[in-house]
Amino acid sequence: MSETAKDTHGQVKSSKPVESAGQPEIVGPDPAALTDEEVLTEGPQYNKPLPKTRVKWYRCRVTREQLANLNKRSDFLGFVQTLGYLAVLAAGAGIAIYSSLNWPWYVTLLLVFVNGHFWHFLVNGFHELVHDSVFRTRWLNRFFLRVYSFLGWHNHHHFWASHTEHHKYTLHHPDDQEVVLPAKFDLRNMWKWSIVNYRYPYDLVKGRLAAVAGKIPDDRWSQELFPESDPERRRAYTNWERIMFTGHVLVAGVSLVYGLWVVPLVFTFPKMIGAWLQFLCNATQHVGLQDEVPDYRLCCRTFYINPILQFLYWHMNYHTEHHMYAAVPCYRLGRLHRLIKHEMPYCTRGLWETWKQIIQIMDRQEKEPDYQFVAELPAASPAPRNTP
């Protein structure tokens, strides 16, 4: 980002942009008075957060005209992505329910298994809707956010609070505790929970019952995001948990009364099955990269995947671009990538090459705990600046 920062009242401070005659204004390392809305869409405020020193991020160069076009939200493209993904979920669950009434049990079990894989990507759609950047019409963002929150058992109040800090202070501890490096994955035993996770329904219900009772999670990050001094935010968190839990209990209860035993498997607890695919996509975003560095190219990972998986993943394979300009709708991130590709490090192709690189990094970190992978930047690209 340009040399911008916020004072304690939330106002943007910046030196004026320097432009050459006849040259387009550049957004990136050059000083430019960008507002938060141009690069980051934030959630609602409850009590004012404590003032923090803003990280001065490096962002690849785009013109203001290019950024304005990239930031344009489209109701049509929003419906294509949002309803298209919901159609995948409806088809997967619907066919499994139909099979339970008309086809052999083993066909139904196979369809239930396939269906579970799709539902894990709900969190990626939920994430984009939290950014308020999918639809041009704001109430559509908020409506579908609640739909996705309900379907995926997600609490948007918690994620709003956490994810805003994650974008402002990406991998800068302790201001970002959503992602803390080094991240460690037990890939050898991943199959125990990523194919069929038998504990998922029990763990989910146990956690939600505590939330319904008004309990805020015990972890330090949640306590910082929802302090006792902010009862309004705590109340919003708890109220949504109660709505979500009551709705799922009613759906499951009515289904079982009518003998539709498969409905809880494909609607209430579908994420007990098939976590591996979404995990392999989502866990790539920051693992093994640098923390405490003000350059998204060094702390976020972009990689290429096939169009079908990219659609399911809500284009978050362009994760570096998403962090640089978080107000850009997910369906325009590919276009942004092509504009700044000349300033980007090498991008791996497919999950195989991406995870081959990650495993090499993790293996080295086992031997050298302080090691972090430093992506090689193009020679003509400016070096990142130190944080203040």
C-alpha cells in the first residue's frame, strides 16, 4: 500500500501523491491517499477498537482507473458465483436425498460421501461475503452472508472482527492471531479426519451448545475480539449462535420425524466427510512463508488451479492479490493477477506442485525451526520496506 496510516480517530493520513505530467497516477509503493474502502472492505464497528500502528504495505502498481474498474461489484457476476455454488450444494444434497428414497443404500452412501466434499468450500464463500464485495447491491451481500453463515455453521460476527485485523496486520503478531506461523500439519495422519471425521457432529454440537449458553470461546484471540467491555458485540455473537443452532435442530428434527434420515448427513453435518480437498486448497494461503514483513508477495501464496476447483474455492488461489486489494471482488482477481504478474514471484501450478513446495519448506523447518521461505521477487521489483 502507499504510505498511508490511520490516526487514533480512524482518519487516513498520507503525503500527497507525486505525479509526472501526463502520467497516470500510480497506486502501489508511491505515496497516494488511498482510503480503506479502495483496498479493504471492513465489517461493522461495535465499540471503537484500540488504536494501533498501521503496517505500511507494499502493493504492486496499478493505476487508479484500473483499480476503480477492478473494484466494481456486479450483481450478475455475484449471482453467478453465489447461486452457482449453492446450486452445486443443492444438487449434491438433493440427489442423495432422492437416492435414499429410490436407489440402493450403497449408492446413497456414495452420494453422501461426494456431497460432503462440496460443503467445506462454504467457508470460502462466507469469507467473500464477509468482505461485502460479491454483489453491487449491499443487502444482497448481507442476505447471502447469513445464508452461507447458517449453512456452514459460521458466525459472521466473530469472523468480521478477526478477519479485519488479519488483513490490516497479516502475520504481524500479536495484532493478527487469525494466522500464526509456523503452521504445522500432520499430513501423514490427515486421512484420519479428512475423509470421514466421526467426531465432527459431537464436537460441533458441544461447541455450539456452549455458545448458545452465552459463552465466548476461551482462546486469547476471541477474548480480545469480544472483551467484556463490548457487550454489544458479545450479544450479536451469541444471538446468531442461537438462531443458527435452533434452525439446524428444527431441520434435523422434522426430517427424522418424516423418516428422511439422510437429511442430517447432507445438510446438518455434511462436513464430517471429505475435508481433504478444501484443506489442500485453503491451507496453502500462508504456510511456510514469512511473517513480520510488509509485502504480501512474501507472506501470501498465489497458485494456479483448474477452473472448476477455482470456482469451488471462490478464486482464493489468488490469495496474494486478495490481500493486496481486498475490495476487489473474487471474480476479478484473475484479471488483477494478470495486471501485476510481472511483479509477482513464481506461482506454482496445481495442488501437486504447490504442496511439493510446502512439504519441502516444512521438512526444512523441522530441522531449522526459524527457517521461512523467501519468495524470489522479479529483479525490477522494489524491495519491501521495514515496518515502522
